Amino acid sequence: MNLTVKKSLTTVIFCCLLQFIYAQQATEMTLDKAVEYALANSNEIKIALLNIEDAEQRILETRATGLPQLNAGANLNNFFKVPVSVLPEAFVASSRDAEGNLPEGFSRQVSFVLKNQFDASLNFRTMVFDGSFFTGLKAAGLYRSLVQDELSAKQQSLKNRVITAYLPVILLTENLKILDKNIENIEKLRNETSALYKEGFVEQLDVDRLELSVANLSVEKDNLERQMATTMNNLKQIMNFPVEQELVIQDNLGRVVPIPAQKDLTGPVDYYQRREYKVAETGIQLNKLNEDYIKNVYLPSLNLNASYTQAYQGDKLFGGENSFWAPTGVVGLSLNVPIFDGFGKKAKIQRAKLTTEIAKTQHLQLANSIDLEVANARIDYQSALQREQSQKRNMELAERIYTTTQVKYKEGVGSSLEISQAEQSLFAAQRNHLQALFDLLIAKLSLDVALGN
């Protein structure tokens, strides 16, 4: 193997190694960073931003139709076979002399054009009055507001989806931490009991019960780890994060538990906090503008036109004995007055009004739906808060019972069965509290979604 091949192979291996190391690097992510990453990398948001740019260009396009238009043009023709015309009989008769003879070389076939023709023109057109122009320009501006509101709605929706996918990851992470701690405690107690068994102070049954507890917790941990992998992949997919790259969650349920403001729990509903409400309202305004546009289309329109042309003809191209230039200039106004269209205007306006009424009804229906969502979300949050507080007290009680049972067992006044029962009660209380804490987070998220926060 020559030196060049060795260097190339080394370079390839080094690049592959770097790529592997990069893929193995873990990315730490808080909830806020996860939302920020999703907003920056979402294809849905990128499309919405492109729609805003498209709306800007639509405004420029609409405005251009009302601005002066200037066009230049040129034509060059070479007649390799010059067209001829036949003179009328009256012209032939008038060309005869007194004896009735035609002049020498006279022919009824004559050509009125020369072999080469060229013309260059400059055309100007501008709108003087068109009622539909300003309505269309206003509608284009309103459409820009619409797509901006749609962008905000999509950003909020994506944020909510990220949070909804992020919270189960935290819940599973907390569950795994608790399981690890419980396994560690039970293994420690099992080892101590095993030593006591060897000394003859306890029975084999006591050791077996603790061994079974460790095995059950290990199986539960394996199940949670597999569930964690699936849940994490779902979060990565929503964030548009590389699935093959490791993602580490930094938050815990206690840190992300929000406390809602009092106005969120009892205050009046601000419909304009909901992006879809603003979008629906903008839709009504667009429908009204559509009514005005249809009406204005049937108003008279006036345009100013002007053109200047230089035309050349000659047997030779640009020069010669028979060549000449012929300039032409014209300025004019064109007026268009719609008179009768078979009642099409009336039908179009009526349809536009019906569309507006439908949009208004849907807007009102949306407001009623928001009221119901907020009312239910407030009730659900209060219920979830009470459950969390109750489960927290139960967990604290279970922890005290478990600690007391351990002390009694070590002092020889308790049994392994009591330890097993207290352990199961503690694990159940811990899981119930975590679930209640998770439900509280989901309830708060639902309240924020309903209020548009």
C-alpha cells in the first residue's frame, strides 16, 4: 500500500471517528430550550415564515397594478418575397391614355412595402381611477396580518405539543430516580438481612421476600426504561431533533410546576389571547373587503395610454435610396363602464354577504367554545391541585411508616412482612404523587391553552 493510499484511508477513518463521536455527544435540554429548539427547526414554522414573505410580495404585486406601466418593444422584418396587391380596375382605367394604352411597364400588381421594415415603440399606461384597486390593496395588507396571526397560532401550538411531549419524559425520569433509590435501599436491607440470616437471627423467608422485592423493582425499571426510549423519540420527532443523537433532560417535575395567576383562575376571558380568535376575526374583515371589491369592480374605470413609435422601411437595412423613417405618437384615455351583466353582480355580492354571515356565526361559536374550555380547564386545575396536595400528604405519611417499620425490624420487634407491606405502600404512594404532579402540570397546560397564554 503506497503512502497516498495510506493517507487517504487515515483521513476517511478520522472523519468517520469524528462523526461517530459527534453522534454520541449528549445534548442537555431544559423545557425552555426544547421549545426554543423546536421553534427554530420546525418545518411548519419555516413554511409559515415563507407565507409571510409571500404576503409581503403579494402587497407589492397588488400595488404595482395601480402604478404607471412603461414598456418598450421592437420589430424587424425582412421580406424575402415582397407582398403585392392588385390595383382596382378603376385605377387601371384612369391610367390609360387617349388611345386606351397603358404606360410602358405598367402592372396591376404593385407593392406598398419595401423589403426591410423596422419599428421601435415606447408604450405608457397608468390607472387614473379604478375603485377595486384600493380595496385589493387593503385586502392584501389584511392578508399579511392574517398570515402573521397564523404564524403566532402555529408557534403556540408547537410550543404546547413540545410541552405535552416533554412532561412524560420528566415523569419517567423521576420515576426511574425513585426506583433507583428504592432498589438501593432494598438491596442494602437485603444484604443486612442476609448477614443476620447467616448468624441465625432471621429466617430464609425474610431474605427471600426482600430478594423478590429487588427483582420486582428491577423488572419495573426495565419496563420504564423501554417506555422512556419511546417517549424520548416522540419528543425528538416533535422538536425535529436527530433521533440518533442522545438527548438529556435537565428539568424535574418540581421545578417546572407553575403557579397560575389569580386572574387566570377567576378573571374574565380575553378572547384576543387566543390566536385562532384573531385569525377568525381577520377572516370576517377579509370577507367584508371581498364584498366591497365585487361592488367596486362594477364601477367605471379610467386609464391613460400613450405610445410613441419610430418605423423604418427600405430596400436595404438602415440605409439606401428608398429608405425612410415614419414617427407616430398617440395619447388617449380609455373608459370602461359596466352596464349589464345578467344580474351576475347581484348574485356575487349576495354570496359574499352570506360568506361573511357564516364567518360571523363561526366567530361567535368560537367565543362560546373558548368560554367552555376555560371554565372546564379551571375546574380541572383546581381538582388536580387538590389531588396533588392530598397525594403529597399520603406519600409523606407512607415515608414515615416505612422508616418506622425499618427501625422496628432492625430492633427485632418487627417482621419482614411488615417491611414488605410498608415498602409496597411507599412505592405506591410515590407513584401516585408523581402521577398527581404530572396531572397538575397537564391541567396547567390545558388552562394556558384555553386562555391563550
